[in-house]
Amino acid sequence: MTRLTLLPLTLIATLAIASPAAAHGMKVFAKVVGGEVSGYGFFIGGGRPQGVTWQADMGATALAEGQTDATGGFAFAAPKAVTAPVIITLNTGDGHVARATLGPERFGAAPVAPPAQHENTPAPAASAPDVTALVEAAVAREVAPLMERLEQMDNRMRMTDLMSGIFLIIGLAGMALWARGRRK
């Protein structure tokens, strides 16, 4: 066999035995519903980190920590007063570390820059904060599954990604062979 024939055969054999390394990426999905923060970790491409360490911090204050359950999940009570973003970290101990950041607004805190009230605008009724909290809780409950699904869809290996990579390699090999043939 000539070198020219051996190169494509080696390339095809390498591609045939190679498998995507999608499990090396880990993500965290977290949500706030009522007085509880819950969520789970997942590996890109499938699988959940079971029995790994998780920790929740608000600034320099540790809020909660523990081990993920059989589904890679965690849960803890939401802090009463949220003064900084809450960061949830999952660490498998073998190099996989993922974080999710929940801003104070996710806990019902006032936005950083509330809209200014004009002098002619009447003040909201006394029960408005109660109604607002109820509406926000209902919206969070309804939107959480959609956010979860979007997170999973954005971070999975797609067949088109795999095929694009293969055809890119084949195209580069073809360009190299064409350039080599032009030199002779």
C-alpha cells in the first residue's frame, strides 16, 4: 500500500472507533419555587452526577451543602434575605465542576434599579406586594419546566454537530491531498 492510500484508511478507522466526549461537560439547573431552591446536575450528552458534593453560597456566606441524590438532585431552603447572587456549585472531585447563579430577583427581591415613580402616579395598594408575590410564584412554577428543557436542549450533542465535524475533517484532508497533488 502506498502512503496516499494508507492516510485515508487510517483516518476512517480512527473516526470509526472514536466516540464523542460529551460527558466531560457538566451543567447545573436550579430553580426557586416558594421557599425552596432545588435543581439537579447533568452531564452534556446524558447522565446525572449521583452522590457528588454540592454547595450553595451567597457571597462569602455558605448557605447549604450536601450530596446529590440518585437523580443528581439537590434542594435547600431559600434564604430569608438575599443580598447577593446565590451560587450553587457541584463538584464531582474528578475535575467536573459546574455552577448555577441565581440573582436576588429570582428570590423575590426588588430589582437593582426600580422604576422611578412620578408624583402624579398613585402609590400601589397595600395588598400589591402580596399579589405580586403570588403572581411571581405562579409564573416561576409554570416557566421552570421550560427553562429546564431549554438548558438540556442547548447542551446536548446533536447528530448535525457530529456530522459537521466528520465532514470538516474529510474536507481538510481533501484540500491537503489536492495541494499535495498540485506540487507534483
